Amino acid sequence: MKKSILVIAITLLLVSFVGYIQSSTASESPREIICMAMFIMHDQAYGTWVSKHVVLFFEDVEGLPINLNNPTLGDGFLKARIFWMSWGEQGVAIRIVMKYKPSISKETANKYASSFSEEVMKVINQTDTSTFFTKTYIDNATNTLIVIRDYGFLPDNVNSIDGLLKYKPAGGFADLITDNLLEKYVPSRIDSSGIFGQSMTELEYTLWKTNGYHWNFKIGFSSHSELDEEFMETLDLKSLIYNNDSIRPSNRRNSEIIIEIPKKHRTNSGIYKVTFEDFDPSPDTTVEEDGFIKAVYKLHAPIDNVVTKIRIELETSDNLDQKIIIVVGLLILAFVLVVVFKKKVKGGEKGIKIDGAGRYINPPHSWYPLP
């Protein structure tokens, strides 16, 4: 139940965020964006709680020092993803996902993926880590050929991700990715409830082939705590990233900070309506669309912090409304559980699992504005 509610919320936010970016005016300059979000969740055993997320991502970075003239990235290649995955008590894993045009045979795609993956693991100093899962399949939704290779397992600590972080971007928002930040979230600090605590949720490089080769990078974190008794919550950027320095935009990227939350949060305990109560400083724009409220900051100079106070109201509804909500919720839950079960059994680009303590393993926090 806890996992399914989070899946639904993150999926809704992903749809909204992708729509926002795709509707934005294209720019010749690459972007760096800090995304903050908040969800209200409910569990019968632990009550109502708040999930806060922050993701930093960057377009057109130098990326990993991979030979781009390699035949594995030639005709037919579309995209490669290299990302970190939490695997519960077994530690963490590195997943490499290759996407090709369907004109490439599965045999050739597997050969290419194996060669590319070996080069990646060498670059990030993980040559002693072996493959424990592979899969090749046609994605009918996108008409592409997908090859997945998982490597593991590694200890859940900062040393295990040093190889990936060695090539992270520099300057601008990237300066906020400090050792202190990583030490606060790695390893995961989730209590026995499987709810309360904090963890790193994203660490990924993506290689695109569109008019040349382009690398993107993202890293994300989440924290979970009980809902404030006064029904007031705060999203404080410096608090989430454990940094007291000024937030400085890049001198070569378009820098934005986006805060986005669903206007209404439907849980087993009722419907929670949220509104932005106050901002410090004031955003450039605030909008309501498709059930979300968002605030956007376009940075051209350093700022001290971004803080917003969020007011929460528990809405009441009659028994009929409650019954409708329950029925719809159960239908959505049933669909999500089927999808999750299939992914867990068959695998996918990014699997979703829960360990014995009920903790999220590789939760689907991919609510970033890149397709």
C-alpha cells in the first residue's frame, strides 16, 4: 500500500513536469534545474506523513569519458542510461540501459551493450563487479530495442558511488553537490517502519544521440517525516541539501528552481488541499494547471535560499464521495500492483521492489523534466 500510493503520486508529478518543460520555449543554452516537491501520504499503522524531494539535473554536461566513436554507439543507437540502484539489504547496483532502433538485431544489440557496459564499468572503477541480470526486449510503446545489464552488488556507502560522481558537472548548481550532502543521505537512513528517514533516490548519466552526442546528469534525494500538527509544512532548499552557502547560477547554463506540488492529495484518511502560503524570495511565476501548483525561479544572480511555506487543509466529503474515492483508488491500486508485479518478475528499465522491512528499493522518483 505505501509503495503503491507513492508510485501514483510520483507518476502524476512526472506527467505534469514533462508537460511543463515541453511547453517551455527552447533555448540554445543548456539548462540546470533544481526541482523541489512535496507529497502527503497516509498509512494506517503510522498515520499521515510528508514526503519531500529535491532533484538537481543538468543538460549537456561532459559526462563519462567514453569513446563516442565506438561502433556500439553508431547507426541504430538512440540512448544509454547509467544509474545507481538501491537493492535493499544486498546493497546497491549499477544498471545500464541501452536503447536502439528495431532495425538492429537482438544479437548485435547484446554485443554492443556488453562492450559499452564493460567500458563504463572500467571508467567508474567497478571492473570487479559482475553482471547479475540481463534482458533484451522490444518496447512496443516506443518501437525500440532495449538491452538491460545490471551489475552488483556494492556496499550502500559513498565509496561505492565515487566512480560515478567523479565526472559530475562543475560550477553553478553542481557546487551544491557536496560531501556533506552525500554523507547525510548515503547510506539510506530509513527506520524500521520503512517510511521515516531520508535517502538518495537518483544518480544517473544519460547519453543521447540527437544531432550529435549529449550527456545529461541528475541526482536526487528524499526525506520523509510526520505531518506537522499545525498543518503547515516548509520546503527549504538549504535544509534539503544541507548547505549554508549561496545558491549560485551557472555562467553558461539557464538556471531555474521549480517548486511543484499536487493541489490536492488523496489519501486513505481524506483529501488534503494545499496552497502556497508564503515565499522567500518571491518566485518569477506561479501557476495552477492540471491539478498542480508550481512556482518558478529564473536565476541570473546568486540568492541566499528558497523557502516556501505550504498550508494544508483536510477537506470533508459525504459518504458518497468517500465511496467513489475508495472505488477509484482501489481500481488504480489494482492496476499499479499488476504493473509493479510484472516489472518485479520480468524486470524493466527501472525495477521497483520492497525489502523485508517494507523499505523502498529504487523508488520511482523519476519526476524530472527530461523525456
